[in-house]
Amino acid sequence: MMRPVRTGFVLGLAVSASLLGAVSTKAQAQEPKLSEEAFEKSKTIYFQRCAGCHGVLRKGATGKSLLPKETKKLGQKRLEKIITIGTEGGMNNFDDVMSKEDIKDIATYIQLEPPIPPEMSLAMMKDRRKVFVEAKDYPDKPLHGRNWENFFLVIERDVGKVAIVDGDTHEIVAHIPTGYAVHVLKGTEHHKKQESKNPGRFWYTMGRDGKLTKIDLWQKPENMRVAEVQVAYDARDVAVSGDGKYVIGGGYWPPHFVIVNSEDMMPLKVVSTRGVNVDGDFVNESRVAAVYTTPNENSFLVSAKELGQMWQVDYTDLDNLKISQMNTAKFLHDGFFDPTGRYFQIAANASNKMVVVDSKDWKAEAIIDVGKKPHPGPGANWVDPKCGPVGGTVYLGEGKITAWGNDPKGHPDQAWKVCYNVETDGPGLFIRTHPNSPYVIGDQTKHPEPDIQQSIQVLDKKTGKIAKTIRVTKDPGKVAVHTEFNKDGSEFWVSVWNRKDSLKPNGEIVVYDTKTLKEKKRIKGLFAPTGKFNVYNRTNHVT
């Protein structure tokens, strides 16, 4: 049995007869039905497992629409089969994380009208702010004597925590309570136009429940969580301004972004992302999937996913907020900057495109046709012998790595053109490399077959070919996901995500030698580890 999520989103969705599709006695007999208890449980599971791809209102984006007019055509048995075994198009199998009864109820639930979630005001956000350590009590030097710049912040997804792991000793330093299923962590970065004090010291997490948590890496482990605030019911991303003064959180529901004071986490500004998309249609659920600070400019980049627009938000004057809206392509999801920090490369995954934004001239630079549902995650930049500097992605919808030129100044003939494609065994979520590594690593988490989803692919930068496939785990119910390099690039870490028993400390991180590709160590005692973020690499834009 899965535990219910403690979130205002789930608790705030009231069940009514109209939501259950009640019309007449005759119609009720023909309509799918769930008991109130089963409905509530299915609603929670849908939020945890399905809403990210299919949307809170179930209109689809990365995943297909799950509105009753579509799901009823498939029928109960077909829906149960899809949920059970997944698809090679990027949907995971759920037979190893859900009971047969849960799968049956979810298949019924998505044939019913979706409940409408509540809104969230600025006043509500302020009421949900908590300060655990006052800023005046912050230490003026690290209190633990460790090399904090080589710390890894590791998402412990389903228990709502982030683990701090020492990159030098491989020891777990702390398990910090955060929001449920943290999606992204970001710290203050080095910025060309603004100076931030002690970049990399403070980190901010965004949970699926919209909770922003501030972490101070200089504190003793028991005091590293210093403040938090909830800015949405469902959310994905966070970023910190170049001067370190502001934090921006992007909401899935309500669809908005919120700018908060980085010191005390007080919400300051809310901007809705509802609007008219690139096709001219009004979109009520235009979610913010990605937010980034621009390394060279005094602005945030905000993706309005369903609108197909990138917004560049000048944060220097919050009262007179300047926003440039750039029409690109649906559905904008996740991305990364090129090595210069000027060009932002983001996947419009359901449109099978990579979008490039010029953060200096504040315009859409290019749209690259690529494969089926690109998903670079934090992305990868490297130098190809033929094309020069390139960026790369894996895919949710097929087993492939694509590299494209991203150096318009030095290699204009190759810029924003596909350099090459290389076939992998299955679809994945993340691609990663390091300047000191001869390899690019891609996972294959989205393939339903265990031997593929438990393996990573190693791409040789010189040849552009797969050099090795590494089976990271063979344990049932576990998959290999997300790679991150240590500070000097001598190691890369891969998470073993325990999808089935995620509330037990039996996930692990496998550490590999970058040059030999041999396993060095397994870091155990982690709860469902997924994404990992090395302080130095992320602070200094090392990709």
C-alpha cells in the first residue's frame, strides 16, 4: 500500500457527485464507478505517479490526454494493461510499484471527470512560511570541517528528504526534511554581472508539493534546513538570482511562478502563466516546468510549458516587472545552457524539438527538429572532433542520443544543426558529462524491460559511438537513473532508484571510475535516491 501524500493539493480536492459523473440512475449504471475511499486513494496515486506527464486536469502534455472521452474508448482492461506493463514510448511499467487493485482503481479513476484543484493566494503562501534558523544566527564559516564544495545533494524522492553526501569520503552527512518528491535543487551560481556571497553555500529545493526548502551547507547537519515556504500544490523547479537575493519557484498548479526573498523565504511576487498559446488557444493549465537564472544577465528564464513560450523575467525591479515572451514550441520541459552561458537549450518534448533561447538579445534563437520526446534533464555539453562544441539529449520516446552544434561564433556552419544520432537500447531521462571525462553517460530509465532500465550507456566523445553498456543493478523493482560527476570529474555517480519499497533505506548510489569505467563503491543507506547535484559543478556551470 502506498502512503498518502501530505499535501494541500490532495487534501483540497473535494469529491462531489458531479465529479463522479452522476447524472441519472440509468446513466450511473453504465458509468465507471469508484467508492469514495477508492477515489481518494486513486487521486493521491495519480498525483504521485501520473500528473507530471499527463497534467493535473489530465489534458496531456508529455503524456497523452487522459480525459474521459479518450480513456473510455480504450476501456477498463486496456487501461489496466497499459498501466501494468508500460510502453516503449516512454511510459514506465507500474506492476512493480502498484498493487493489482490500485491499478484497477486508477484505470477506473481516469475514466471519471478530473477534480478541479483549488487556487493559492500570496497570503496563503505567507501563512505557510517557516523559519527554523534566523539569518542573524547563520555561522560565518563551515561548522563541520568537510569539503562542502564537493558535497552531493541527493534527492530521496518518496520520503521527502534530501541527503547530503561527502564527495571526498562517500559518507552520508545528513538526511534533510524537504517537500515530497523533490524534483530539482539549485544553489547560488557564479554570475558574470553580479557577485553573490559564498556561491554554492545555500541551496533551494522544490518539492512536488510546491514546498521550497532552504538548505545551509555550512551548518551542522541537524540545522541545515533553515527555512521553507509552500508556493504551489504541485511544482517542479527553482532557481536563484545572480546576486543571491531572490529565489523563483515554478508552479504546475496553480500555473504560476513566485519570487521569494532568499534570506527569509518571504513570498514577494506571483505571476500567472495562464494565457494564449502559440496556436492561438487559451490554456488554463500552462505549467511552469523549468526556471533558470541566466549566467550573464540579470534575469530568470521561465518556461510556460503548454503555451509553448519562453519568458525572460528581469528581476531588478519587482514592482515594474519586465517580461519578454518568446514564441517557441510546445511542450517546454527541461533544459541547460551552452558553455558560454548565453544560449539556453530546452526540450519541447511532445513537439520533438529542442528550442534555443538567446538570453543576451532576449529572443528565440533556433528550433531544432530532433527525435521523439527529447529529455536532456540537466544536459551535457562536450566537444566533437567534427562539429566542435555540441549539446546533447536522450529521449523519453525512443532509445537515442542526439548531439547538435551549439557554438555559433566559432563553428557557425554547425550551429543549431544535428551533428549525429546514436542508437541506445531504450528511452531515458538524463544525460551528463564532465570536461575531464572522455565519455557522456545516458540512462535508460523509461524502458519497461528490467535489463535495459537497470543499465546505462557510455558514449565515447571521440568516436560518437556507444563504448559500453553498464548494468548498474539486477535487483527487482530497482532502476538506474541520473548521473552526476564529482568536482574534478574523476568519478561519476549513478542512482539505484528503488521504485517499489521507496520508504525503506535500501536504495544506493554506485560510484564509478571515470577513466576505467569500473565500479569503485556502493553508497548504501539511502531512501529511493534519484537526482544528485554536485555543489562545485552546479555552482560553476560545469556540464
